[in-house]
Amino acid sequence: MDPRQTYRFRAPASGREAIATSKPGHAYRDRETGETMQPVSAVLPLAESGSKLLRTPENLHACARCDQLLERDVTDCPYCAKRQ
């Protein structure tokens, strides 16, 4: 694991998940069950966008064609190119 990367961790037995920034030599445990969690994927940063709005639920809407979440002030969907 890269020590500066944020990962999604999963507890194998219960399937519970958490997101945390990794620290070298640190074991991640589920606070409910106490089982050791394993990294399953890296969390990637958001892609660049022409929008100046924060990516919060009140500033997002779904594209009518592809159902991807878009910022409210974006005029064309970057996924399917449909005009909004």
C-alpha cells in the first residue's frame, strides 16, 4: 500500500466497509466486530470539471440519458455528451 493513498477497506467475515487514509504498519479493525479489515481498492481523486460548485447532493442531478451524476451548472454530460 502507498502510505499517502486513501483506500476502501473491507472486513472479510462481515463484509462491512470503511474508507481511510493508510498509515504504514497500522492494522485497520472494524469498530463493531473487531475483525481486521483488508484494503480492497484505492479511492481515486475526482476528475477535473468545469463546474465551480461543490460536489454535494444539493448541487448534483442525474443525466436523463445515462443516469450519471452531474453538477447542476454543467451544460453537456461528459459521459454521453447529451445537452442538459
